[in-house]
Amino acid sequence: MRVIKRNLRGDEGEISLVAESLDDLWHLKHLVSPGDLVFATTQRKISGATDKLRPEKAERRTVRLGISVEAVEFHTYSNWLRIHGVIKSGVDVGSYHTLNIEAGSELSIIKRWRPDELQRIEEAVAESNRPRVVLALVEEGEATIGVLRQFGVQTVAEIRGGSGKGSGAGVRDDFLREVADQIANSAGDDAYVVLAGPGFTKEDLRKVMESRHPDLLKRLTMDDVSSTGRSGFQEVLRRGTVDRIVEASRISRETRLMDDLMKEIATDGRAAYGIREVREAANYGAIETLMIVDSLVRRGEMESLIRDVAGGRGRVVIFSSEFEPGERLDALGGVAALLRFRIPRGTAS
């Protein structure tokens, strides 16, 4: 993500951004809220004065519109963000329009900004300068390949093949070649690759990659995990392999924070979870790190909580609901906190 313009007075004003990736579109999903005013270049059918009775004659033109946002829609598989609302500036003021935002789109957002939203923009800009990482998990006859996103690990391929035990070595070789080619395709010319698995199959796969894609080896890191699939992705993140490649990964950070939280909860330590208990901790000024799942951020009570914690020099981390740490947080009520000190128990009940 690139910031083109930032014109704020206090916490209100305009920020102009360029979305450069799928990750940036995901960030924008959480930056654009109902009631915001969003400007972007778009396509709209414009009818001439003599064509009002013949709508088929309407001409689609490129115009810049300002939309008062009513709804935001985002799908990771479609690579676009849709912002729907009423036109406030430009042609056809008062009519409805949908802005289709893709990678490469520029838009301006005018609103009252929350501290976590400004922090999200800073993180998105920083993340855009970090290398891409592909996670490839393999065991006999099964492989899962994912791309590390800022909202989680996006599975891009699941491959099944012969193990070589009952189906013949040739089938196994075909499987390894297919996996190697898919890894190379996902990595492209710049991504780093973590190749992991529970046995020796990954070593055989590495040899195939050395033969078929030798240039990729200098970007390849090996690791051991106990399983493939989603749980294997999570294990790679917990082991810190990604952090050795990338200085700090958003999803790795969320995984570590959840692990720290669960340890504190298990020992009745410096932790709070659930809105009532976390609010009580905020009233004591005890919150060091506030953790909120993204689906709850826009609730009024959460917005005031975020502002209070940020004002008390606490850190606010918004968890993605699309990956396992966010799901664990959601099971605790969607909001939790690591504390500077323990608060009296029972005060929030």
C-alpha cells in the first residue's frame, strides 16, 4: 500500500491511498466504513439529454465520484473490493453507485479516523516492502501450498498423488514433479519458500526442485512439521520459520499473542477476555495489548474501547477472523487483553 496524501486535522480528514495487492484490498475492507466519504475513478453510464427515453444509448464514461458509503464487500478469491453507496460528488448526485477497487486503484477516504485504522495503514505500508512467502507442506501422496497473506495463509493448491508404495514409483515421481512445478509457479521470481513436512518426502521433493527449478533453491528454507494442511501452516508459523525470513509477520504475531494470552489465562495471570472484563481492565488503565477480532471493530462499544486504550498508551491489535488465531479469539468473545498488572477478579462479573 502507498499513501499518496494525508491531510488530517486531529483525527479527521482525508487520506489518499493506492492499493497494490490483495492484502491491501483486505486492509481497505477494514478501513472503509458506512458513513465514510470515498472518492475514486470509476465507470458509469451517462445518458445524454436526448437519450433519456433510450437507456440502451447510455455511454459508459470514466468519471471521478465521491460516494457516501453504505456497504463494503470483499472476497479473497475475486481480487476486488466493492464500495456501494450514494453519489455525493460528481455526476448523478443522489443516485447509487458501486466503486470496484482492484490492485492498482487509487482512492481517497474522508472520515474520522480511529487510532487502530491509522496504525493499520502504517503496517500495510511496511508490509508492502517485505518479501512474499510461500508455504509448501508435503508428505507421502499429499501436498498443500499456501501464500502467506496479512490476513492469513491463502491456500492456492492441494495436490494428491501416488505414494510409491502401492501405486508405483513412476506415479510418485509424477506427484513430486507436479508439486515442484506448482511451488515454482506460486513463488514466481521473488517469493521465499518454506518447504516442510513430517517425513523424508520433503527431501525427495527438494531434489526434484533442484533439478527442475535450481534458481529457487537460494530462496528455499526447510523445516519439520507434524502435518500438512491448515494445522501444518499454523505449526510453521509457531516455529518462527517465517520470522527468520520476514522480520515480523502479522499473522505470526497474532499466533504468538494468542499463545501468550492462553498461557496467562491458564495460570490466572495478567489477562482479561470478554467485553465486560476487558472494559474493566481498561478502566484500571491495565491494558498493555488489546486484541479484537476484525468483525467486532466497528461496534460502538469497541470503538470507544480502542480510543481509551490507545489514549492510555496501550497497543491495539486487530485480528483477522479468516485465520486460526482470530477464530480462537472469537471463541473468547472476540476481545481480550494482555495486562500490565492483574486486576481484582470479580469486579467485571
